[in-house]
Amino acid sequence: MSGSQRPRTGRGWWVTGVVLVALGVATAAGAFWFSRSSYTVITEVGGSMEPTYPQGRRVVIERSGGEEAERGDVVLYKVPDRYEGMPVLQRVIGLGGDHLVYSGGTLTVNGRRVDEPYAKKEDGGHGVPAYDVKVAPGRMFLMGDNRGNAHDSRYFPDDHSGTVPVSAVQGRALGNSAVPVVLGLTAVLGILLAVGGGICVLAGLLIRRAGRARALSGPSPVPGVDGQQALWSAPER
């Protein structure tokens, strides 16, 4: 080996691998933590939200408070005195200060008729009980989309006119699962980066070991014409 050559240490591979492992672990852990802290998945166990969410449908819930809810949102909420304290999925019909009137299959909010394409009304809505509710501040009125098979705010008239506090809301159902899917792909990318980094670290260690082995063995002998080691002498002048 000439003096200008140095044994390959694999340092570049090793450093690159360490960086990729750190980046991959941080990316995967961050995506996993954000997903767990911001979203959850539930299974609709009843038929009260048909046809939007049929029984057995898995629903992605974004963790959020009731203060962020708007009319038409589907929220997950829990109140201790209803549904045996179990969380349920229902749609927000009215917020604090709203005046709701339902009669003959027509819903009005603050005097304006509301179109409900999501609602299931097999009999045109005439079998749904009529109601006239003024929603108190800090509360909301909720109903299931399957109006003929939903035990919702309409059936608790003696408990704040059926309304529930906004503090009971645990999250909001997402119309699509794009964000959770992106988070999942980000976590997978992080795992792949970490695995690739581990491979780079291993390659660097192998290269370093091979370089040390070559350095310890010294230069290889040069065979002569007759199979013996060649003897080199300075040329005569």
C-alpha cells in the first residue's frame, strides 16, 4: 500500500446512518404521538346515525372541545345521566342562543328553514316528535340522523330542554381521513429512514473492519516469473 493511500474507515457511512436513524426515530415518534393525542377511532354500535354512519362503521374522531363545534358537525359526547354514561355520536342541530322549531317534517333554526340531506326520514318526518327549544348559552341540541330511531335531545325535555353542555363533547367526526392517513404514512417513512440508517451504520462498521484487516496484513507480495517473490533493485547507471 502506498503512503498516499489510507485505509477506508467507513466513517461517512457511519455518520450518515446515525443521522438517518435519529431523523427516522424522531419522525415516527412525532407522527405517532400527534396521531394518538389528536385522533381516535370508534365503532358506531347503533343505528341512530344511519345513513351517514351505519352500524359497525369505524369513525375517525378528531379530539376537540365543544367550543369549536358548529351546526351540522357530528360530535362524540358523553353525559353521566344518559346512555349509561357511554359516549355517543350525534349531530349538532343548535348552539347556544339558537331557537329551534320542528314540526311536520320541517326544521327551522332562528326562523330559517334548514335543509337536512343527511337525515333519514322514511315517513317524510311526520313521525318525528315536534319540539320548540331555545338553546341556553354554553349548551347544544343534538340529534341522530336516523330520526325515527335515535334517542337524542328530543327525548330529554326535562333536562335543560334536552340540551347538553359543550364541555361534554370529546371530539368531532372527520368527513374524511386524509390527515390520519398522512400521519400514518409519515410514521412509516420515519421507520424506513431508521431502518435505512441502521443499514448504513452496519455498512460503515463492516468497511472499517475490512480496512483494519488490510492494514494489519500489510502489502501483498508481488510474484516473480518463476513463482518466487520478485526482488527489486535500483537500475544501473
